Amino acid sequence: MKKRFLILLLISCSVYSQKNIWDENPYDSQLELDSLLTVLPKAIKKERIPLLNRIAEIYWIVNPDRTIEYATEALQLSLEFGDKNQEGYALINLCQGYLFNNIYDKALKLGLQSLEVRKEIGDDYDLAFTYRTLGWLYYDIGYYNKALEYHVKTLKIHEKIKDIQRIAYSYNSIGLIHDKKEDYYLALSFFKKSLLLKKELNNKGRIAETMKNIGVCYSKINELELSREFLESSLKISEEINDNQIKVEVLNELAKVYLKLGDFNKCAQFLTKSRLIIMEFVENKEWIIDNDKEWSNYYLAIGDYKKALRSYKKYEMGKAEIFSNNKSEKLTEMRILYEAERSESEIKLLQQQRNLEAQKKKYLLYGFVLLMVIGVLIVLSLRNNIKKKKAIYTQSSKLSKEKLKTQSLLRENLEHKLDFRMKELTNLALFISQRSSIYKDLTTSFKSLNFTSVDQLKKDINSLIKEYTFKFDFNEDIQKFHTNVETLQSDFLFKIKEKYPKLTEKEIQLSVQVKLKLSSKEIANLNNISLNSVEIGRHRLRKKLNLEKKENLLEFLQKI
């Protein structure tokens, strides 16, 4: 389990390493390489792919042949397991391996294959790296317009993902291409943009490199003081960080500047210093031929033509060894064939797309006509439905208004009837009360009769008869009153019985009479009881209704 965990950890660390390959510390890379080579034999097939790719990547500069070896196995396994991402990675590793071995035709073929795979995947970092690799490949063989095309594409991706560090690198790359095209002022503008960003990032190695490029550019337009200033600044930084590659290049360039300035001693000093550093390296062919060329120019300037010729012959021989015309012609032929094949495939694909588009247009036309017909039918149907619904709505609206009007009239009629019956009931109660009062008065009159004198008694009786000429059916009127109360106050009677089931019939009758706003005297007359009995009844009723002293009995009963 521990071994498997270590394998997975190394895989996860190596998958995205390519995005930072140019910024790695060689010592750190060697440590990582040792770890990967230890873990690789224990990894199963699928787990081997990212390990193989990362190992191949670390070997680019150290040993390109090992890059090709490990990347070939990674490519085979990625194809076997259908891993497109690792396939693109393996192809660009192979491209780099052949590129460092100066086998440009194979490098270009593999680079373009990697580009197709990475376009399919759509990862911006990997796509930008592939464009950049192809850009440098074309730069190395002198196809500067093609190199510029790829580096501009790289820059656009870096700007899209807002990677400031790589934007700075792209500016520097584009500057180098314009320098090769002899557009020196345009090259300077890109170098200066790159330098500003690199100073923000404080990457001394990159700053020294761009300062060197600016110094070289100024030298080519004969701005020798500016050239010397930038080159010496670059040399100072490269000595601080002990970057021998930049030191060698800067020393050679300073030798050129001092040769143009006529300071031959300085020129010889810088060339000698450069040569001493070069001889410390095994892989030094390109640096030696550049140094030989500058020695040739130096000897020519001081008039030592034999040494100048000897140095120039060394330069020509070294140059022919590194990059032959046959290689260039082979690369050109291969590139034309590869692009022709790709163009043919693109033409076939375009033809298929055109046929599909033509069929789509036909189907779209038929569909559009059908939709138009359906649309017209739907519109007509909707119009008919709207007309019908409008007519139904108008009719319903009229009926609703009529119904509401009728209901309103009925409600008003009922309210009038109810008011009339309430008034009638109240009047009846008052009438009964008044009649009861008359009876009481009559009784009182009878009690006051003088029975001692027969003549006087007759006289008084006749007087009373004249006074009370009408007759009353007292019981019938009271019964009629209570019947009307039960009819008109049925809702109130139901509610008060439901809320207060402990109330007696007499208490309920008293509640109704109070609700009708009859006075205590009128209630006493109506029920043929004393006023004191009414007051006692009201007190008991308030108690059963749980009323406080401050609460009004009439208001309470009207709310029920």
C-alpha cells in the first residue's frame, strides 16, 4: 500500500509539470528523476504512463536519446489505454527529444501530431506549450514567419489565461523572431515589454536574458553605448546567479560592441573569458562556433589575416556539422507533404460539412414552411376561440350583473322587512307594556272605590266604565309578542343558548328584551312583574354572562 501511495503521489506531482519545465532548478529535477526511476519498475501499466512522460521530459536537455526511449513507451501505453492527454504529452516529449538531437523532420511531424491531439483536448496550458515548441522549431530552421505565427498564438492563450510570467516569455520570443527578421525596433518594443513584466516577477535569470537581447538589438542599430549598458547589466546579473550560458553569450556580444568601438584589448579579453567558460562544458559546439566567428572578426580588425582565416574556417566547419543543408531540405519536403495531407483531409471534411449544411438548409426550409402553416392554423383557431370566449364572457358578465342586481334588491327587501318586523315587535312590546300599565291603574282605581255609600259607588263604577270602554285580551298579545321574538331573533337565540347553556328561559327572554332596547319599566309591564324583579333578573343575567361592572349589558348582547 505504501508503494502504491508513493506511485500515485509522484504521478499527481508530474502530470502538470510540463507547464513549469523551463523554470525548474536542475538540482530539484535530478532529485525528482532519481525518485521517479526508483518508483517506475513498481508501477503497473496505466500508472507508468505519466511517470514515463515526466522522466522523458526531465531528460530533454540532459540526454535526448533517453527522452525518446521513455516517451516512445509512454506513447504506446497511452494509445493502448486511450489516454489522449498522455498521448499529447508523449508526442511533445518525442518532438523535444528529436529537436534536441537536431532531427528536425521527425520533431516537426511529432509536434504537429501533438498539436492535433491537444486541440481536441482543449487544455490551454498544454496547447500553448505545443505552439511554443513548434515556434522554436521553425525558428531554429529559419522559417521565421511560421515561427512568429505559432508564438503569436502562444501569446494569445497566455493573455487569455492571464499568465503574466508566460506573457513575458512570449514577448521575449516574439522579439527574438523580429530580431532575426531584422525588424530591430519592433524587436526592441517586445523585449522592453518583456523586461517590465520580468522585473515585476523578479526572475533574475530571465531579466538577464532579456537585457542581453536588448543589448544585442541596440548593437545591431549601432546604439553602442546603450548596447554596452544593457549587456554589462546582464553580465552582472548572470555572474550573481552563476548562469554560464548567459555569461558566454553576453561576453561574445560585449566583444562585438568593443570591436565596433575600436577597443581591441577589451574585445580580446571578453572573447578569452568566454572561451575559458565554454571549455568547461561537454556540449559546447554552438558556443565554440560563435566564439570562433568573433575571433575571426577580431583578427581581421587588427590585420592578422592568417589567424582570421583559420578562425573563420573553424566557424564554417562547426556550422556545417551542426546544421546541414540536407537536413533543411528534408525538413521542408516533409513539412510540405504533411501539410498537403492535412489540407486534403480538411478539404474532404469541408465537403462533407457542405453536404450536411445543404441537407440542413432543405430540412430547415421544409420545417419553416410547415411551421408557417401550423402557425396560421393556430392563429385562426385562437381568433375563433377568442371570439367565442369573448361572447361567452360578455353574456356571463351581463348575467352576473343581473344576478347581483337581483340579489341586491332581495337583500334590501329583506333588510326592510326585518327592520319593519323589528319595529313592529318593539311597538307590540310597548303596546303590551302600556296596556299592562292601564290594567294596574284600573286595579288601583278599584281599590280606591268608596263602598260605604252605594250611590257614590255606582257613580264611581260608571265613571270607570266610561274611562275603560275597551277590552284587552292580555294573554293573547303577550303570546303573539313572544312568537314574533322567536321568529325574528332566532339567530340570536341560537347563539346565546350555544354560548351560555346554563341560562333559563326567563333569562333568555330578558336578554332578548334588553337587546330590543326596552327599559326596565317596559320589561316589568311586558312580563307583569315588578320593577325590582327586573333589576334582580338583570343582575343575575350579568353574573351568568361573566360581565364586569364597567361592561354595558346592551352592547354585550348586541355583539353576540
